Amino acid sequence: MKELKPAETEKYVIHLFYKNYLPDSETTELNTFHNFNPEFTKEIIKVQFWDQEQKRDSKWAAAIGVKEFPMYVIVDINGIVLETPFLSQVKEFLGKSL
């Protein structure tokens, strides 16, 4: 889990685990959200995409218990703070947290 956490306190990393195919619209919407507000780019230090068709990436999902895809996992220095299949919930959580 240590490798999935941000290096700094009070910062977030967004991990998106997906299987088979991730629509361009999903990645575009996530990247647009991340880069839209300077506060978000300051607090969300990384957005990481994990393709479950890749053996290395599937090990990370298994290590933290992700079994459904796509799955957004937001992590802070203490661990997982949100796990959801919906980008709208990611936006809502981060909108309230930042």
C-alpha cells in the first residue's frame, strides 16, 4: 500500500483501475477535472491508470481488494479514503475535501 500513497501529507492520489477498455471520454473527463482548478492540481499530486489486462497492474488491484472495474481509489497518506466506480462521486468527494 505504501507505493500507492502520496509522499506528502494532506495530498491525494487518484488511482483508476479498469479492465478491457477505458473510454477516452472517461480519461478526458478525469484529466479535465484534475487540471480545471489550480487547487486540485496542488492537492491531487497524481492520477494513475491501472490496466487489469497487464499482470503488474492486476497485482495492485488484488493487493488492495479491488474486484469490480472500473474502480476509482483515492488515497491519502493514511490510506484509502474513497473507493467508487463513479467519477461523479470522486468529484463530489474532492470538491468537499479541497
